[in-house]
Amino acid sequence: MSVRRHAAVIRLRPELEAEYRALHAAAWPEVLATLKRANIGNYSIFLRDGLLFSYLEYTGDDYEADSALIAECPVTREWWARTDPCQEPMDGVDAGSRWAPAEEVFHLE
């Protein structure tokens, strides 16, 4: 099985940090199940100085199709309706994107 690592960053609105933390402390089971069905695992979000850093591992064969599967899930779309207002996209992010991809510059196996 091939693993592709993905990382991204976004700003967290400081006035909504408590809400964002509460949502993730009780992440919705259907959202988590959809991520797993989309071949995503070992997924973490870190916070430092107002920046959220996400890391995930993808084990599927078609990242775009699996990303579409996630976006088609009505429960996930409701989750995003609650989490997106807590975030502020980075400058220079492509239209339609929220999280800015981060380039991997080192990996130790």
C-alpha cells in the first residue's frame, strides 16, 4: 500500500478558538467514518500561534475522487458549515480552497 502525506495550514480566528476546540473534541462519527471511507488516516490538526497545521495520510488510488466523496457527504458539509467560520484562509490560496497546501521538505522513514 502506498501512503501519500498531505499537510496544509490555515489561520484560526482567535475569537472562535474555544468553539473550534469544542467541535474537534467531539468530532462527529459520520464525518470520521467518511474520512476513513475516503482512504484518509493518521489525520491530525495542530495549533501554534494562531495557525492550524493539518497532516494526513492518504492510502487510496484517486485522491480527487475520494475528496469528492467527502464533499458529497451532507453531514460533512454541515460540519464544514460549523468549522469554516472559525478559520481564515491564508493569503494566496487558490479560489475555492481554504487550507493552503504545505510542501514536504523532509521525511524520515
